[in-house]
Amino acid sequence: MPEILNKHHLKSMPENAIMCDRTGKFGNIFKIGNLYNGRKMTREDVISAHQDWLFYSSEGIEVLKYLPELEKYDAWICWCAPLPCHCDLYFKLLFIASFSFPCPVIDCHKQNYFKLRKFCSHYEKKLQLN
């Protein structure tokens, strides 16, 4: 399991680590303090907005396709840890949801279980239908 580390606390980049900030594809494009609907976004707002962006935008769907790349790293570096951040969302998607889980896209009462790649393709199909 990877560690989520704070860049502020590191003297150097650990071996087998990846930056998960806005300089790369795994960064959160939403910033704490930016205005949205007339109010400043909180930490919870930007994490929620990032999740929606991942699942419902074509750019986010592209990022989801690359998510399995994160599995090969021992450390994910961001600027938030140990506070909640978008890396926690990636962690949940890869390491909790990589086991079997109900697909939230299909609106039915059956028990439908998919791996992450199928999960991503269902969101992509949903976007194409809308």
C-alpha cells in the first residue's frame, strides 16, 4: 500500500514516488479558497468537486484510465497530507474499490460488480449517452 506524503515535510523525493499535485495528471484542478457560486471552496468542496470532475467530465475520465499507474508507486506526494485530499479518493478507488464493489452507474437492483477498469468504462459510456 502506498503512503500519501506531504511535500512540505520532505527533504528529498523518496524513491519510487510520484507527485500527485497540479504539475501532473493526478493533481486536483480545484483550489481551496477559489470562489464558486459566490462562496469560497473548502477542503471538502474541492475533494467533492474533484470526484465529480473525475466521474463526469471527459478530462476526468481520461485521468481515471491512468489511475492503475499509481499502484506501482510506494509513495504519493501531495501538499495536503495528513489532511484529507484528492489522493484519499484515488486510494479508495484503487485499493478499496479494486476488490468487488457495486457499480453506482447502473440503476438496477441486481448485485453488479466490476473492477476499476470496467467502472471507468461505464462512466465513459454514461457520458456518451447524455
